[in-house]
Amino acid sequence: MAVFDTPQEAFGVLRPVCVQLTKTQTVENVEHLQAQLRAVSDSALQELQQYVLFPLRFTLKTPGPKRERLVQSVVECLTFVLSSTCVKEQELLQELFSELSACLYSPNSPKPAAISEELKLAVTRGLSTLMHAAYGDIILTFYEPCILPRLGFAVSLLLDLAEQEKSKQVKMAALQCLQVLLLQCDCQDHPRSLDEREQQQLGDLFASFLPGISTALTRVITGDFKQGHSIVVSSLRLFYKTVGLIMADEQLGRISKVQAKPAVEQRVAELMIHRAAEWVKNAGDKLTILIKKITECVSVHPHWKVRLELVELVKTLLLKCSQSLVESAGPLLKALVGLVNDESPEVQAQCDKVLRHFADQKVVVGNRAFADILSENLYSLATSLPRLMNSQDDQGKFSTLSLLLGYLKLLGPKVNFILNSVAHLQRLSKALIQVLELDVAGIKVVEERRWNSDDLSASPAASAAEPWNQIQRRYFRFFTDERIFLLLRQICQLLGFYGNLYLLVDHFMELYRESVVYRKQASMIVNELVAGAAGLEVEDLHKNHIRTSPEELREIVKSILEEYMSQENWYLVTCIEAEEMEEELMMKQSGLQAVTAGAHTCQVTSFPALSKPSPTICSMNSNVWQICIQLEGIGHFAYALGKDFRLLLMSALYPVLEKAGDQTLLISQAATNAMMDICHACGYESLQHLINQNSDYLVNGISLNLRHLAQHPHTPKVLEVMLRNSDASLLPLVTDVVQDVLATLDQFYDKRATSFVGVLHALLAALARWFPDTRQLQEQSFGKVGSHLSQRPATLEKGFENTTAEDIEQFLLNYLKEKDVADGNVSDFDNEEEEPSVPPEVESDMRPDVEPPLPVQIQIAKNVMERCIHLLSDKNLKIRLKVLDVLDLCVVVLHCHKNQLLPLAHRAWPSLVHRLTNDDPLAVLRAFKVLRTLGGKCGDFLRSRFCKDVLPKLAGSLVTQAPVSTRAGPVYSHTLAFKLQLAVLQGLGPLCESLDLGEGDLNKVADACLIYLSAKQPVKLQEAARSVFLHLMKVDPDSTWLLLNELYCPEQFAPPHPSLCPVQLQGSPGQQNPYTANVLRLLKELQ
Amino acid sequence: MAAPILPPPLPDPQFVLRGTQSAVHSLHFCRGAQGQGHPLLLSGSLSGLVHIWSLQTRRALTTLDGHRGQCVTWLQTLPHGHQLLSQGRDLRLCLWDLAEGRNAVVDSVRLESMGFCRSTVLAGAQPRWMLAMPGRGNDEVEILEMPSKTSVCTLKPEADAKLGMPMCLKLWQADSSPRPRLLAGYEDGSVVLWDVSEGKVCSRVTCHTEPVMGLDFDSQKARGVSGSAEKALAVWSLDEQQSLKACGTHEVTNPGIADVTIRPDRKLLATAGWDHRVRIFHWRTMKPLAVLDFHTATVYCVAFADDGLLASGSGDQRISVWSLYQRT
């Protein structure tokens, strides 16, 4: 807060100090004055301005050598006064200006005086403050021609400082001061903005300084990067502000042809410049050189703020001086465009903003000259692009392509001018094709196999929000930087967005067709073109740009799809097996064997290729990529068309699904991704949903392709995938296509059985899934109500505790009666009881002679089972195995319809027995599984057959194998023999139970399994054997008990009544043998 | 997308429509609602349903259920308005209003004959149109004026003609004459030309030994074709004096032709065979061009669209759609 508010008070205080200073000019006195000044209010000081300034100016003007320190403090004090007051008199302003600038130079040379940095700083700051202090009106009168010499001198001094000075502070101050001097200051408290006439006046005046300022600043700007970014930033700002003022189109347009005679003396008049057309042209030319230097140097400046300022420079110059600096437009635009992809987001954003602004103002599009320049630039870039792509490193490519991208952005719809020139389109496409060349040398591509045969479960929701942007990692021959690929994609998208899509797609599809060398690149480009045309991810700088209409887009996509999915472009050789189709079909099977087999053959063949990739590997890799790219394209197209793509699914879904089942990992991945994309784009919840909703289209493809199986060997695979992913609602469709499948299978039993068996398996699995057995489920939920096991021990226990002679008598009587019944002497009474159990008439309104039509799924299962009977004895083991699996499922599906199942089972039996008794162990294993299922589903029917045909062999093999497994080491558990033993042991129990075997057969089973209760057997086999006995206990607990006790008897049996003689069992109690442990455990279960 | 134009070994349909879930007994192409130019295909099935298929999405748009589960034997749309006629074995001819997504029976005509004979209409731009259908008597044909349902006349052959039941009908009107004519194929294998306004027989030609199953007539060339249960296809012509003359017969491999249709451009003839096959002939020369072997059961009907698309419906519950010689 100022202490002295009125001039009078202030004067009282200041007077002595001023007088003192005038008398003796010392630093102390100056400082004293400054100290006093601080206590004076601004308004008071304004009144006393002249008075206070006098001693200070006097000090400066005093001739003779002055101490720098003094001058500096005087200048500082002066600056202080000026900062709080304003200069209202023209003369004072001029004088102060001269006096201050005089401090900077030595009288004898035009160079800045060798004075201290502090002083320089003080003076430059003083000058800035002075100019700011000048009162509005007088500042303009200051810039009269007559000031030109003095002003010019100051400018050149300041430029010298900015350029030569070491201190950064001084440099900055000098630059700022220059900015002020040239009335381009951007601080807030600057006088009002100038009107046109005043600007013109300044422009006329400053034109004289243009050469000096521009060259000096250029030197500063293009100087060492190490000088600090702020200096470069300020210099750039000063440069464009000055140039922008002097070369402003607005002013130049008003310059009269003839120079008006200025009313000044000759010396000054010579310095004046008339900005006539010729001068402008000259200046423009010279500036172009400088601007080119600047843009080249600054666009690679490491500091982002500098580059940001460059954007500003381009903006100002292009907006203000588009005509006068027309020659520079090229480099300026280039600089701008090159920064579009700057690594600094601020620069990018600003660049974008400027570009948008340009587009809004139609700076480029509305200005023919600019558009021409841009086109010219793009022409020449397109021309040199192939060469540049060839010779540059990644960084170089990156900036070149960024430039290309920028041009495209800026030109917008005008890009068609270039595309319409065949020569340039060819150049451009050549470069793109060349740089996008993939590296297909690696062998991984072909080698990687798909392991999981049904991985379609992934839901699209799991992937990211912009899944179409995710792309499989590619390896390019000519670059490694991912960003370059991104740039290339953006370029293609922009081309698609602004360019004539028909023309472009046509051109690139031409290349696609032309040679296999271009094919991959061309399809990559086409994919992006379409994505771009749909406006995905493209930010439109040019409003009112007419996009490709959805109908056109759909037509284009349709034709591309046709090309992609044509026989010769879609069914490429991607693995070695495919060359021998026959072989491949043998190998091909879903499931583990097929996979290992496939991988194995591939490895074998690729071993020699390891040392030097053979052309076949390369071409197969190339094919793999080709398909992947096309698949990816389909995903793009789906996004481009959105729900419209649904209509194309009728032709596109089938081929994609086919590829989803491809053995090559990359292809199946790409296909799955494409399907995800389709899900997203067309609004399906999941892949299942997609497949389910479009099964009719798939079935159409499948059924038509089945007619040409030789050309479409993968058709069954598609059906398999479809079946796996559909639900019961599709039964009618499935029924329809199954007719075709079976008909085709009947035609090709010998050749293509493998793939069909896979389909049949999927089909039956689907049926079993769609129509789960409700009865069985109920039974399971109720649990087994009462088994023999839970009833019997009760009576036994009771008998042991407290047995009387009557009890024994009753027991015997009961026994005899039961025996009687068992022998067939059944009383009528019993018979009557059984009668009601005859099943009641099912449907009353059904005509008695007509059976109700079978459910469709039963018919299918029946038809399939018939085929299985034929195929059970196929030469190929793999087919036999698979058929056994199918048979198993058939039985499951059919088991409620005994009338259908039993005759079929009867027909299948001989063949099944053959598998069980006379086949590869693997087949035996599966056949046994079928047998178990069959036993479970139609027990009685099989009993006698089983006992006659199968049981002896099974028992025999168990007995003969037992010694082997006793002796075997730990590795034995990995052998097939072991697995077989285990399977038989595990299966026999349930079989015995479900078949309800008679006593003699049970004994056979028990005898064969007893050996496995030995502790010497592998643990797992012991367990399995115990399970057999547990089942036997359910069927016939008494004889099992006896049998076990024969083996090992844990205790002596005391007769329940003295009249009975004691029992002696074979297994004597206490005597340990290998069976002890298992027998004890089993007996515990029995009690 | 376009199916390859009959490559030598096994021509494929362009696509197959599934989902009728019963044998397809009648087919009819029509243009879709105005504004959306996609053509529609109508199919009538054994189970009494009429399916309306969009040929763009290849899916059923709607199902019409109006014949109480009895086979739909004939379908025809009327040129004015979006009206559909369907004939069912429930002895009803239904008139459906299909405009603006409606699908309701607006009128029906009771049929008196249990036979297989399909009806026929003669409809121009006028609101009145003519309907010919099998009549009450075994051998009669009933002519009605629609939509008033007033009987115009009953065409009853002379007692000694022994034509048997009418099997197929075709109403037409020569450009030169205002009098409508009716061509009828009879059970005894003869084709008869009736003058409807006078209600008398103009001409009769016996070209088959078995019942005539289907016939079609090309009024420009004044030539017609008929197929019967036997192996032969008969071509006959109509001369200036309005008399029918047999022009010749064309043997096919297997007996039984359920339907014959001439393409609207009068270049091709298609027949539906009991041998599961559709045969294509050059209509002018009667040269056999192709055998379309796709169905696995009797083909009951064939139909051509205005743009030349061919559809065939069969007992295997499928409708196959073929694109044949589109260029010619």
C-alpha cells in the first residue's frame, strides 16, 4: 500500500532524493530514490513522472565514462518508474527510447557494447517496459518513418543479442523486447488492438526490417538443439508474427502501385520500402528458403513445445499469407502434415485442430493454389514412395507414411484427383503393396496345429470393445515397427473413406487377381478400404463429404466376398496332408489321435525344411496368411455393413465355419475371430447364437456341398461344428440334412467314411444332449429304493444274536418254499398277482393296427445305427473305434424304444462280439464300453448271448493276464493290457447286475476276478476287482459271502444251535494270505 | 453367388428352402409388396400350410393356416391388390388379403369335387375376374365370376364323351378375341378346348393314354404341352379354326409327370417328375436341355418367376430354387 497518495506528499519525499541524485550520481543514491519510489502511489508518481525521470536521465546523459553498475541501477530505477506510469508525450518516448538503446552499444561500433549481462538484461527489460508504458495514441505516432533509423538500430542490436549472447536470460529478454518493439507482444496489458490502417502503417515500416529479422531468427531457430527450447519457441513465434504482419495478404492487397512520396528527409526515405508486387515476390522467394530450412529443422526438434510452435507457425502463415507465401505452402503443409502423427499427444491434438480448422475454412479445398500444391506434393510423394519404402529405415518409413497420411487427411475428397490418374494410382498401390509384403519364411505358421477341436465356446462379450481392430500379429519383410502397420492401415482406411471406392476396390482386386505375389497385400488393403469406407474409426475432417452409400457398400462387399470365397482363392493348400487328399482324410479325425498324427506327419516333412525353408513351406505359409487375411476381411466387412451383413451370411457363414475347423491354428483362430466380429456386428449374443440362427443357411451349403464331396471334403466337418453348437429347435433341419449325409455315406462307404463317422458321432451326441432320458433322470433323483443288500443282513444279524430252534425251523421252511418256487412249482395265487403288471393300452384313440409314428430323433438314431452295423467291421481301426462310440450313443438314444433297439442290437451283436474277442485292444476297450451300455439298457435280451459268446473269453483273458499283472512293474499301468484289464474289471460288476446273470455265470465271473483280490496285483486292479464283488453281493450276497470266506475266514463259526454241527470253511481264520486285506474289506461291506 | 450355369456333371440348385415340414404340393412366385421389390415365393404343403418365402433372406416370412390341415394343391395371386387364392383338399378355395402384412381369409368358395384338379383364373386389370374350378358333377367344370361368386356356366361334356374327371385346367384369352377359353385335361388322357361363353367344346385331342396330370399353354405360339402319368410329354397346337392338333410326343425316361410349366419368356419348359427329377426342355424345339436331379421324392410342382428363376417342390419337403439360362 502506497504511503503517499497525493502528489504533494510524494513530492515532499522525493524532492530531496532527486536533488541528491542530481548532485552526486552514485548507485546508493539511485537505490535510495528507488526505495522512496516504492512508497509513492501510482497516480502520484504519474504526476511527478517528469520530475523523477529527470535525475535518472541526467545521470545517463552525463558525458564521460560511467560505471556499469550505476547505469544498470539507473536503468532499473527508470524501468520501475515506467512500469507504474505511462508515457504521454511523444518526445519523451522517443528520447527515452534513444537513451535506453544507447546504453547497449558502444559509440564507436554498431555491435553491442561489451557490457555486463546484467546491464543488457536491464536495458532490454527497460525497453520493453518503455514500449508498454507508451500511452495509446502516441505509440502510433512513434512509429513514423522518421523513427526508422533509430528503431532499426535497436532491432539490429536486439537481434544481435538474441543471436550472439551466451546467457539464455538475455536472449529471451531480447526476443521478448523485439516482440514488443514490433508491437507483436502477446501480453495482456498491451494497448488496444490496431485497426487495418494502423497495421498497414506498421507493415510498411517494418518491411525494412524483414530481411534482417527473418535471417537472424532463422539462424537462431536452426541453431543447436541444445540452446534450449524456449528460445526456439520465442524465435519461432517472433518469426511468424513478424512475417505474418509484413506479408499479410490483407495488407498487400491494398498497397498501391506507386509509392507515395513520404514527407521525410532523403536519408530516411531511402530506408523505406514499398511493398509492391515485385518486392513481395522477391521477399516470398527468400522467405521460402528460410521457411524450408526452419520446417526441416524444427519438425524433428526433440522438444514437443517447439514442434507445437511450428504447428502454430504453419497455421498463422497459411492463414494470413497464403498468397504472398504461396511458394512456401508446400513445405509448410508438409511440416503440418508430418506432425499429424507426432509422438506427443499435444502436438497431435493441435495439428488435428489446425487441420480441422483448415478444412472448416476450406483453406485447402477452397483454395485452388493450395489444393494444387498439396496434390503436387502428394504426386511427388506417390512417385517417390516405392523408392522410399525400399530404401528408408523404419523411422524414415514412419515419417514418410505419416506425411502421406497427413496429405490424405488434408486433401479429403480431393484425393480423387490423384486416384483418377492411372499413373499415380499405380505408384501409390505399388508402394503400398511393396511395403506390406509379408515375411512368410517361418515354418511355425504351417506347423502350429489346433489342439482343441471345439473351442467355439468363447463369447464375443469377452473380447474388447473394438475387436475389429485387433489383428493377428503379422511379420513384414520390410519393416518391424508395429506403428508402421498401423499407419498403413490408417492410410488405406482414409483412401477408402475419401476415395472412389469402386475405383480403388477394382484396382486392388485387379492386383489380387494378377499375381499371387500381390494377393495378400491387395486383400489387406481392400479390407481396410472397406472398413474406411464405412467410416469406422475415421474422423472426418471434411464435412458434407458424401460417403459411399450402404447399398453400394453392400454390393462392393458382396463382390469381394465372391472373389475371396471362390474355389481357387478359398481352398488353398495349407498343409502337406492336403496334397494327398486321401491320406488327409485318413488322418483327419477330431480327437487326440488325429491331432498327433497330423502334427507328426507335418514334422517329418518339415525336418529337411528346417535348414532351408523349401518353397513349398513358403507357399503354404503364404496360403495360410492369405486365408487369414481374407477371414479378417470378412470380419471387417461385417463391421462395415453392420446388420446388413446378415443378408450375406447365407453365402459367407458356411465358408467361415469351415475354416474355423481348419487344422492350422492361425486359420482357425482367424476364422473364430471373424465369427466373433460377425456376432458383434450383426447383433448375435454368441457364436452359438450365430450358428443357431443361421443354421438354415449352413444346412443349405452343407447339403449342396455333399453332392460334390470330392470338391468339398470338409463339408462333414462344418456339419459337425454346426451340430455341436445348435439346439433341439433345429431338429427338423437336422433331419433334413441327415438324409443327405446318410445318402452320401452310402455312396462313399469306402472312401470317406472317416469324416462321416465324425458327423454321425456329433449327430448322436447332439441327439443325446437334446433329448435326455427323462425316466433315467427321475430314477436317479429318487435313488435306488431298496436293494437286496440292505434287507438281507438284517435277518442274518438277528439270526446270529439269539437263535432258537424254532427260528431255524422257520428259516428252513421258508428256504424250502423259495426253492420250490425257484424250481417252477408256482402256485396259481402267484400267477394272478402278476397279471396286472401287463402294460395297459397306451393310447385309446390310436387305431390298433397302426403304430404311432416314431419321433424323428429315434428314426435318425435307427438309421445311423444301421450304418454303424455295416461300419463295425471296417478295415480301418480308427473308423472302428469311432463307430463303436457312435454305437454307444445310438444305444443311449434308442433305449426307450426297445422295439427299435432290440432288433438292431441283435444285428449288431455278432460284429460286436467280434470286436470284443478278436480285435485290437483299443477296439476291445471301446467295445466293452458299448457292451456295458447295451447291458444297462436291454439287460435280459443280452443275458444268454453274453454268457455264451463273451463271458468265457473275458474270463479267460482275465485269468491269463492275472499272472502278468502280478509280476509287472510300475510302468505296467501305462500299457494297453492294463487298461483293458481295468476296463473289464470295472465293467463286469455293473454288467452282471444289469444282465441279472444266473448263478453259474456269476461263479465264472467271481472265479475270474478272485485272483485280482490278491495284494500282489496293482492297486487299481484290486479296487476294480472289489467293485465286481460289491456288485455280485447285490445279485447274490449269500454265495458271495461263502466264496469270500472260502478264501479267507476271519473267525470261527459257532453253530447257532447245539444240534447243528460246526462249519469248517476252507479259508482258515488267522492264517494270513495275499487276499486277506481285500476279503476283510468286502466282508465288512456285507455285514 | 449365382450358381454356375449348369456345369456338365451335376447341376446344383441356387438354394434350397427347408422348413415346410411336409410335402410341397404347390408353388407360386409373386412380386413382393410395392416399394420393396424382392420377389416372394409361396408354397402350399400337404399339411395345409401356405408358406410365404422371401427370396432375399431365403426364409419363411409368414405361414398361412387356412385349410384345416388338408393339402394345399393350388396357389395363385391376383394382379390387382395383394390377394392370394389357395385351393385346399378341405374343399375350400380361400381368398386371402395379404396387403400391408395382413394375412386373413376374406372370402372362400366351396368346392364340390374331391378330385386333384387344380383351379385356374383369368384375371386382368378389371376388378372382375373369372375362376374355373372342378364342379359338382364328376366330369364338370364350374365357371364363376369373381368376386361376386356368381356362376357363369357349368361345362359338362356330352354324356357319351367319357372324358372322366377333369385333371387340370387352364383359362386363357386370345389377344384377338374377347372370348375366354378353357383348356382342360381329362382323366382319359384327352385335352379339351372349351368356349366358356357358349359353354361348349371347341375341340378335343386325345394325346395320352393315362390321365393328364398337368398342362400349360403358350397363347402366342398357340401351342400347348401336357404331361400325364405315362412316359410321354405331348405337344399340341391350336389352329385358326380353334381345333387342337397333336404335334408330337416326347419320351422321358421314367413315367409320371406331375406338373408342366412354360417360362414366362416362352423359352423353356419345365416338368415335375414322379422320378424325383425336374426336366428342362427348349420350348420351341422341345430339345431336352437338362435333368435337375436334386430331390429325393416325387416332385409335385414347378413354377417360374418373372425373372426366370425356377422353383420345384417335392415330397421330400424341400423347395429347390434354380437359376437357369438367365442370359438367354
